[in-house]
Amino acid sequence: MSVFDQSSSVEPYHDILNIKEDAYPKKYGHLIRRLQKAVLDTEMKKRMDFEDGMLDDLKEMQRSIDALEQKAKLVTEEKDRIAEEKERVSEENAELRRQLAELAKV
């Protein structure tokens, strides 16, 4: 798995790694050569770029969803606060009407 260590990534392309075949045991040579071949394949590179773009789009969509969820939470909290305030005002109004009815009797 050390072959995929991101510390050897090539800037600004984090999906391309600078891998030195001689830094790994010979049994991994075939795998490393296949990975290097994939990077050189333009169709594979296009697919990787497309996937990166899709991942960026998905991350942006998730950020938007998170922001909307946060706004919805704030709106719900405000709605609940207003409902409580309305109930309190309604109770005060009922009390004032009761007191006014008592005064009218006098």
C-alpha cells in the first residue's frame, strides 16, 4: 500500500504519484509498471480527470447541502421561537381580557 502514499504525489496533480520502481521489492515491479502505463494512456488520463471533476462537483454539492441543512435548522429554530412567543403573547392577551372583564364588573 505504500505505493499509493500521497507524499510522493506530483503537484498540482494529486492523482499522479512519482513512483521509483527500485524503491519497492521486485515482486511489485509488474504492478508499478502497470500503474505507470495507465498514467501514460491518454484515455485513462481523460477518465481520471473526468472522475476528479465529478468528485469536485460532488464535494461542492455536499457543501451546498450542508449549508442548506444549516439554514433549515436555523429557520426551524426561529419558527419554534416565534411559536413560543405567539403562545406567550396569546396567554398575556387572555389574562388582560380577563382583568378587563373583572374591571368592567366593578
